[in-house]
Amino acid sequence: MDIDAPPDAAAEIITPLELPEFSAGFPLPFRVLFLVGLALLLWAVNLHVLHLLGLDSSWILDIRDSDDTANTPPPAAGRPPSAKLYGPVYRLFLAYAAWCLAGWGAFRSLTGDNTERMEAWRGLVGVIMLAPLAAALLPWRGIGARERRAFRKSVHRIFVPPPNTPIFFADVILADILTSFAKVLGDLYVSASQIIFGGITHGRVAPHGVSKWITLAMVGLPYLLRFRQCMLEFYHSGWQSKRPLANALKYASAFPVILLSAAQKDVVKEVAAAKGVTPAELNTTPTRWFGEHPVFRLWLLAVVVNSMFSFYWDVEMDWGLSLCELETWIPSQADNTSGHLTPSARSQSPPQGLFARLRRTLGRGDTAHQRSPNPHHHSLNDVSASTKPALWGLRQTLLLPDPIVYYLFTLLDLVLRFTWSLDLSTHLHTISKIESGVFFMEALELVRRWMWVFIRVEWEAVKMGELARFRTGRERTAVLWADKGGDDDDN
């Protein structure tokens, strides 16, 4: 059965069936709710840890209490202090988790594993899902009022961006988090259709008619939104900066993965006919049919391109590291004086290899941000000018406590980038037995995004702190704000 498309009510009669244990105990709508709660908790941890590191997350993310969207620095009273950002998010998570757990417990107590009762009580699942959505989108006083208001404003700017206003860094972070929710959005549509039309006891079902295309649109929507953000940044640069254009191509590389995966479901009939079996029989064969059609080879190529492009951008552009540079692994003659890499020599003379030239071409010309000094204190307002040598493949300024974190996150990012591209490939999820594996991959992608946020925000703080070393007072604030306005949406 397919994980992406809801049942076509006009095409089939909903009849209860025996569900796998995972689907019976943890239906798809509750999995969607769980993943949303996990993301909420991880975001609270992001804000909490960044504050403990001494970073002013409110300033870096450009979070404002006012409705002003002009490219001017907000006064101190116009933005919440970083110390008060994570507490309300924790409280929102606790309220959300209590609601969802109570709803899941009530549903289980009323239905058990009886599929007929699950169909009869599917309206309760709809209420459980609608309540948090209404709480987030409707203005009302209560838990996390400021955070919910900021979320609504950010979502509005992402979907309807002001054409002549620089993109807020917080909007970029939220839009990137939404790309990690691409599959969850598809599951959300599946869940809504099953609640409305019936079929919650069918787990994941095969696509029918327009439902297939709506599901694909939901999966591709976050990438389209980030693509548009990048093109807006390209427009703001006077069509000159290559960096946002290359970033837009990175997000566009996800579309072939999604579309080619969907196309493989259409050619299954062709392969089945050539083998003299029905599509259902073909899907039950141990060897399946993947790899027996050119579409599969195109899809595999698309997965590799998207995964490697995204991984390179994460490490080199979003995190400011040099672990993907060829010169890091194979030092040039100028960098190697005794048979090994000399970090200080590398920092004094920029590398000249292919990847280094590509990085400089896509960069903003602010080479000081690529190799900046190491601070004594983890603070935006106290960045030292000392010249401590950079560790292998890293920057000289590292605000996270232990350099091993950067190596570990890079390795995990590489692995999880490939698993996420596979998760976007819906034809691999056509067996109900692996629904638990698909759910696990969706959760892992949220964890990967959680790791990504730490270093992405830390790297932004490094760049802002680098400018702070050279300017003080009002001049410093003005220059920092101008730099933020044009460069924040480059991940």
C-alpha cells in the first residue's frame, strides 16, 4: 500500500481490515501529531542551548514583538530577550503533548484494535487534530501568545512575502524546517482525507485520481517556498549575486526526486504486463521491479544529486566549514611544508582548488567570515582578535563547546541527507510492513534539522560578531543590520 495518497471515496467502499500492529496501535494521524510535537520540543531545546552558549538568539533570528517589517534595527524594547524565548515554547510543548496523549488514550480506550470502532470514532481523531491547528492560527490570549503570534506572522511572510523587504532570518529557518516536514505534510493530507471520507483502518492506501497530485503538491510545497525565497534574494541583489541562485537550484533539485518517484508507480503496470503478472502480484514478489525500468535509473541519479548538493551546501555554506573542500583532504604544495596540512598556512593563503573557487564564487565576498579569529568568550559582544589556528576542516571561530560536535554533526548530516531523499521517494514505501521505518526516518530528519539549526545559527553569530570587532555603538548596529538584511537567507 502507498503512504502518500488518500483513498478515493468514490472509487472504493471502505471496509475494515486487519492492520499491522504498528498501524493499529499508532494510526497515521497520531504519527503526524507526534512529529509536530517532536519538532516543537527540539525547537525549544535549540533556543535553550543557544542561550546557554551566550548567543543572543532574539537578535540573530531577528525576532520582533512589533509589526514593523522595515529594514531598520528594532529597539531593545521591540524584541524579546533570548532568556525568555525558550520557556514559553516548552510550555506550549507540554500543553500540546498533554492534549495529544489524552486524545490518543481516549481513542484507544474507545476502539482498542477493533477496526469497525476505529472507523466509527474517526471524527474524534479529527477533533484531536483540529484543536492544536486552531490554537496556533487563531489569535487568543493564553499559553505562548507571543510565540503563536510570531509564528503566524512568519508563516504569512513565507507564503506572501513583501516583494521589496529583505527576508528575515527567522523566516529562512522556519521555511527550512518546513522542508523537513515535506513528507509529514503529505501524511497530513492523507490523514485528513481518511478522517473525512473514511479509510482510517486501511493505513496507507494507493493513489486515486486527483488525490495523487494533491499529495505530491503537499510534499513539494516547502521546497517551492524556499525556492521562491532564494529567488527573491536574487532579485534583491539586483540579479547579481550567484549565491541565492545556486541555493534556489539546490531546492529545485528535490523536485525530480519527488516526481520521478511518483512516475515509477505509473510504470509498474508496464513492468507487470511484461512479466505476465498483475501489479498486485508484482508488488508481492521478493525482488520487486525496481531497477528494471529507465525511470528508476533517473530517480537514482536525482537522489544522488539532491543528497550531495544539499550536503555540500549544509557544510560549506550554512555552517562555514571546509570539510568538503578538496584541499582539506589533499593539501596543495603551498599548504604542505612537511608532508601534512598546516592550518595556519591555509588561513593565510586561500586555497585555489575547484571547490574553493566554487565557494568563493557563491560567497558574498566577505572572506573574513570564512576564516575568522577564535573568541575567548561565547558572546556576540566580546569576540576576540586572537589568531588561534583552525582545526582540520573547521573554522577558527567555534562557538560550540567541543570541536568534535562539528565532525559528528557533519557525519550524521551526510547519512541522514541520503535517507531523507529516500523518504521523499514514495515508491519505496509501498509495503505496510515498513510504515514504522518510514515514521522513524521522518523523525530522524527532524533530529537532523535540529542539529543543523545549532550550527547554522552559530555560524550566523560568528559572522555578526566578526563585524562587531571593528565597530562600536550606533555605527556597529547600523552595519550589522545592513549585513543581516541582505544575507540571512542564504542557506
